[in-house]
Amino acid sequence: MNINLKIKKITLNKLNYIEEKFYTPCVVYNQLKSGNLIKINYNIIENNKIKPQTTQGIILKLQNKGLKKTLTLYTIIDNIGIKQTFLINAPYINQIMIKKIIKFRRSKLYYLQTSKKKIIF
């Protein structure tokens, strides 16, 4: 039983070391809240070519877990709702811009997917 505890401590120490070494803080992340209208500039690699892309949408949820900080973005394109999940500390994200701050009382806004109201982008 003591051996298992030692192994867990060693692996946790290694994970903490990796997180500290590769962590690059996102300045905008402290201002991000669910419900904000944001625009993300990121790169896609296809056939050894880098293609810049942008998406704009509402943040449905945020998750905070060290290097695994993610946000889920909801956009409507041609009357079809699309959810995208982005790692905030990922190297392919160039810029995150806050377009509009909208206040909601909930932290997870899944009900916006099924609402019949039009979301203003």
C-alpha cells in the first residue's frame, strides 16, 4: 500500500513540473465568463500548410484544470448550431478577443442550444 502512495506522489510531482514548465498564462482568460461573445483567431495545419481561421460565438462553458483550461464556443452557421471546444493554452490559438459582455446567472449555458430565441452575433 505504501508503494502505491509513493508512485502516485512521484507521478503527481512530474505532472506538476510539466504544468509549471509549459504553462503560458492567457491574459484574457481572467475576463472570460460564460455568455460572453468572443472571437478566436487560430491556425489549422492541412497538407503542410498553415491556414489562419477565425470563429465568433458565445461561450457555453469554461473549465479550469491547469494546462487543460478549455472553453466551449457555440456558433450558428446557416441555421445550424455548432459547438467547438478550444484549449486556451494551445499553441495554435493566436488571439482571443472579447466582443461583447453579456451577463447570465448560470455558469453552464446549455439551454441556449435549444432556445428558439435568436442569439445576436
